Amino acid sequence: MRRTSILAAAAMTAWLAAPPAHACTVSATGVAFGAYDTLSAAPDDGTGSIVLVCHPNVHAPSVELDAGLSGLFSPRRMNSGAAALDYNLYTSATRLIVWGNGLGGSVAVTLTGGGVTAGQRTFERTIYGRIPAGQSVPAGTYGDTIVVTVVF
């Protein structure tokens, strides 16, 4: 029996779409999956996060995630050289709805609420990732880059 150890992560890059001068700052933590076991019958799940710190008058910004380097939402793909590992990013822990930009069966997420502290409104949201089980790929470090877009 052969076990393959694969490190996988989906990096996040944040930017704002036509932001007002004082609207928000965005930070994102990429989804870290850790080691993927090619022989496991269970999927490999991970989480990341997005934090927006905004002017207090900003309400309900929409957050979009692009398809990544493969250009596909179903599935997204992480690469290690020529090898590809399928994965996706989801709106909740149930991992049923693909978080994207509204194309290819995905949805953008509207953030609501957000507490106001020290004159700033903060929104935080978890990104849920999953690598499906049963993928036969060579050992390596796999990664993708996802662009985060905030629309006001």
C-alpha cells in the first residue's frame, strides 16, 4: 500500500472593485488543506478567511472569488508542475454551494451585519474548502491563486 503526502493550499489575493476612497481594507487568509492522502476515502477539508474593515456607512458588500488559475469553478484545480488536484471553495461548512462570482454555477456572498468599533465596520467570513477523495496524483506541493473582489 502506497501513501502519498501532498501539501495543498489555495492562496488568496484581495482587491477592491471601484472602491470609494475611504470604503474598506481587505485581508484574506488562504485555505490550507495540509497533507492530502491519495488512499483516504474521506475528502480533505480546510478553511481560510476574509476580513473587511470598512467605513461605518458601508453595508452589505458583496464578496466574489474568481475561478483561479484553471479558469473553472467546477472543479477549481491546484497545480504542482503539470499535475492537477481538483478542489473547490464553498460558502458554508456544508460545502454545497460553490463560492465564486455568479458564473459557472457559483454564487457571490453578500456580507451583512458587521459590528462597528472605533469608527470602523468589520465583516469577517470563513471560506470553506474541500479536496475530493480518491484523486491519484503525484506527491508535491499544490497551489492555486484566487482573486477576492469586493463590490460595494
